[in-house]
Amino acid sequence: MRLRLFIPDVFIVETKIVNWISSFMTDQEGLYKKAYEREKFARKETELILEEKTHELFTANQDLEHRNNLLKRQQKSLVMTEKLAALGQLAAGTAHEINNPLAFVISNIRTLKRYFESYENLVDICRSGEEEASQLCDFFSRVDMDYLLNDSQLIFGEIQEGLERVRDITTNMKRFSRSQPGDREHCDVRDVIETALKLSKNVTKYHCVVVSKFLPTPQLYCNSNELVQVFLNLIINAAQAINDEGEIRIKSFTEDGRILVDVSDNGGGIDDAHLEKIFDPFFTAKPLGEGTGLGLSVSYGLIKELEGDILVTSKKGEGSTFRVIIPADQRKTKR
């Protein structure tokens, strides 16, 4: 006779629960390991992608830096190209401006030479001794000494004025042509504009009346010759917009911590289709051979480097106004 072992139902249930929990934990451990492996693989893949993208970003940054340096060199080259173009455009007029004072200096020197001969004769008479009084009376009857003395003083003044004009022209041209992009100094906007007016005088004086109004403005810390180039381009541009006779108006003033300069003309104005492209490099509405298309573009770039702006308003048949806006405090501006 066999004995049957009695196992309570509760114990059987508990055993099943334990087995189920053990099986569940085993399954969870497997799932955790799989999840961990997936996460580890994904992290590794992410690190590889991140390393690859970082390398690409570093390479792109180096390329961008190289292109930026190249762009800066090209910009400097464009500035110099426009400066040389402006100098070439002014060269004939400058030669004429220099020739005028030199012509009357030469003429006055010839007159002074004749006067000197009279002075020599007078000295010879004074040294002769005999019949001095009669010779002097005869000499003064032939030569108006008061006129010679007075006219000599006038001639010396004209010679000095003419030579100073030549000096000013050559000095302004030399300073304009030799400036370096990094040179900075404190300068007055009025002095800058007056230098530009002197350089452009031969372009404007035959058919333009220039009216200037300079209100008090603070000094700027910038490259004064680059600023001269900006206003020289704007003044020449205004003069070329006037076909027969007209007026160029220049006004400088201060507003909200900014220095503003308006250069206006009553020329033919600018077509609406050209206004959007007027500051684009090499864009010009002038006939072939009369413009490089760089003047306004270079001027715009130079003012942008000062964290400023150039705005233009124009109406066909009535003229244009270019407004140059420059922050007065240039110490914070990096160049």
C-alpha cells in the first residue's frame, strides 16, 4: 500500500508564484541586457556621428575663416582700386588746378624780373655820385617807382597764394593716396568734407554751385582718408548727375548720438529699378567707360565698417539725396 504525500494547495500556489516571479525576473534581466546593449550601441553611434560632425564643423570653420580673410583682402583691393580710379579721374583736373597758379607765378616772376632791372638802374644811379639829382629826376620821370613798389607787393602776395594752392593740392592728393586701412585718428567731419571738396573742385566748379552747412558735430575716431574717399565719391556722383548747371547741397549735423551728412543734388535722379542695386559692386548706370561701378559700393562698405549706414532717396527729374549715418562713438568699433 502506497502512502500519498499531502501537499496543501496554498503551498502549490506559492510555489507557482515564486516560479513565475523567477521567470519574470529572468525575462526582465534579459530585456534589461538587451536594452543596455542597444543603448550602448546607440551611444557609440552617436559619439561617432558627433565626432564626424565636429570634424566637419571644424573644417567648415577653417574654410570660412580662410574665405573671410580672402574677402577682407579682396575688399582692401577693391578700396584701393576705387581710390586709384578716383585719382585717375581727378588727375587731369588736378593738373589743370596746379597749372593755373603755376602760370601766374611764372608770369609774375617775369614781371618782377623787369622791375628788378629798374631797381638795378636806380642803384647804379645812386652809386654814380656825379649829377645824381638830375639823373634821379630823369629816372623818376620815366619810371613810376610808387607803382613798382606797390605792384611788387601784390605780386609777392599772388606768388605766395599760388604756391600755397599748389602745396594744398599736392598735400591732399598725397594724403589721400597713401593712407593705410588700419590708420585711425581723431578727425572733424567738416575738415574731411572740405578736403573732399578741394579734391573734387575741378569736377564741380564749372557747372555746380556747392552750398555747405556745417552744424557742430563731435570728432570721429576713424580713418579720415577713408572718410574723404566716401564723400569724394558722393560729391563726384552728385556732380555727374547734373548735366548742365545745378546745385550740390551738403549738410552735417548730429542726431541721437549719430553724425549725419546729407549730400544732395538737383540732377536727373535715379530710376526706381536702379535704387535696389545702386550699392552692388560693379553696378553702374553710366555709359561704358565712365564709371567702375565701385564708388558707391566701396563707400557703403567703408561706412558699414564704422557700424553706420548710407541711405538714398531719389525722384526722377528732381535729384537725389545720400544720407551718411555714423555712430559718434567709434571707440567700440572693431576694425
